[in-house]
Amino acid sequence: MDKSLPKTTSVTVADVARRAGVSKATAARVLGGYGTVSDRVREAVTAAARSLDYRPNELARSMTTGRSGTIGVVVGDIENPFFSLAVRGITDIARQAGFTVILINSGEDVTAEKAAIRTLLAKRVDGLIVSPAKENDVDHLREAIRSGLPLALLDRCGDALDVDTVIADDQNAAESITRQLIALGHHRIAYLTACDTSNHVFRTLADIDTGSVRRRIEGFFRAGQEAGLPAMSDWVRVGATTPDATHRIVRTLLQADNRPSAIIASDSVIGLEVFKTCRAIGLVIPDDLSLVSFHDADWTSVTSPPVTVIRQPVYQLGEAAAKLLMERLNGNRTAARNVVLQTEIVARASIARAR
């Protein structure tokens, strides 16, 4: 804190402006994150604010700018490392732009998601980033858009909403890894997801409300059809929503007479339970079962054997969604944008030629 100011005196925008040698209006633009200034002026104001230990008066700023300085983020499962890392990308970009993130976990439940959106609207957030639990149940998001609130979708998109979206190239990733498994002689490949149906049985792609998972299953089907494998839909298992549920599904699969020779886990939480269940029932990876997991979680590289994964640019997904939202908050009025980030297959030791 500058010693020239009494310690009981709050540092104001005018103080920062004087130190930087700019007008109060220019300093306010830099400190408020709106309008346009040169890089030289921005650096001068930022340095002055830092040297004076400037702290914005959020109430005054919201009354002046009409903004709360917050954005709301709603994700499906904050305990899932995928969402944790994506939120880190969001918060890093938001903080750089002077925004605070209010994070709410929906538990992949659309009712909880609707309540979260109501809460965030009541708190007058300036924008939203959401991973919708159900892409066919988004009236609550339409309401937010009609109110003028900028919205970006993370990891999930659909035709129902004309908003900015950021997704990974899930379909091609699933198709590529399925094709690799088929080339290794695997004809009984199971795909396991937390998405569920009323009777816990997969019938058609229309059963899957989560777009990222639906795209992966589409890629899984396409590779199987290309290879002439019959009834790929019979190998999709839904309802892996908890460790216990996943354990039951995997145990049933692997103790069947016609058990799969490979499993693709739709996320790393499921992948870990598949790995643990194999150990529990005495199956060896990859001798008895080949395993692939979406998301390069930390545990996948330190197990024995380490697990082959689809590495998604998770942090970058969060970054990109936040950048799109910041651009909207800064006045961008262009057509909705759909950003698709590339994935990568990281080959380790958990897949082998089928017996």
C-alpha cells in the first residue's frame, strides 16, 4: 500500500488514475474490464492499481456498470476430475478478466440444474457456463437467454439452443479407439456410461441425453458397422452412476459366458471401477480384458498396467468456454460459435490382442 495515503483511506479509481497519469474514465475502463484502451495504458493502470493495493468496491461497480462481476457455472459432477479441471480453466480466464465464479454442482440431475439456474439468476450473475444434464430439457436455459444473459455450453451441445458451445471431438475419438480394438481381434467390445434409462437398459441413441456420450456411442457404432460386427447396441451398458452400480454392471458383464474382451469406459471414474473390479474377480488386464478410458486422469498412468486413454483437452475446454463468454460480455454480437477441440489416444499397456 502506498505510504502517501492514510491507512484508513480506501484507494479509489481517482487515486489509481492520478498515479497512472490517465483520466478517471480511462482508469475505470481498465479496472472494470470494459471498453477499449491501448496496451500501454492498460499496463500503466494495472501497475498503479497494484502499487496502491487497489480493491474495487463491488457494490459501487455493479451500480455503475450494471454488472455483478460474477459468472455462474453449473457442471454435472464436481468430483469427476474432468469437470474439476475444466472449472480450473474457466476460473483462470474469469479471474484474469476480473470476474468471480459461482460454481454449482447439478449431480447430472435436471431438476437440480433448474434450481441452480434460478439461484444464479437471483444473484444477478453476468453470464453462465453450463454443462446441461439433458440436452432435450433446456427451457430454463432458454429463459436465461431471453433475459439477455450470455450463455456458453461446456462439453455438451444440441440443436435446441443457439449459443456458443465448446466440445471435444468425441465421436472421432471413440471411432478411432474402437477401430484399433477391432484390428487387435476384439469383436466383443462393451461401452460403459453413467447415462441411464428408466429401466437401466440401452435401446437406441435417443436414450442418451448427454451429447458428448451420444457422440462417443455413435463413433463406437460406426467403427463396428464398418467392420461388420453385429448388434453393437447390445454391448452398451448404462447406469454406471456410482462405484457400487459400476461394480455390479462390470461383474455381471465379466462373469457372463459371452463376456467382452474389451471395455471402453466413458469417463475415468468408471474406468477406475472397471480396473478395480477386474482385480477383485481375478482377471488380468490386458491378458483377460483390454481397457480404455476417456479422460487422462492422474491414476491412469500409475497403475499396473497403466491404462490407455482418450486424452481430452479438458483445461482448454474450460478456457475456451470462458473466453467465448468474456467476448460476449465485452459486446460481441456475432452468430453463435461451435468450437471443437481435438482429442488424442494415449497408448499404454492396458490393451492387447484378443485371445
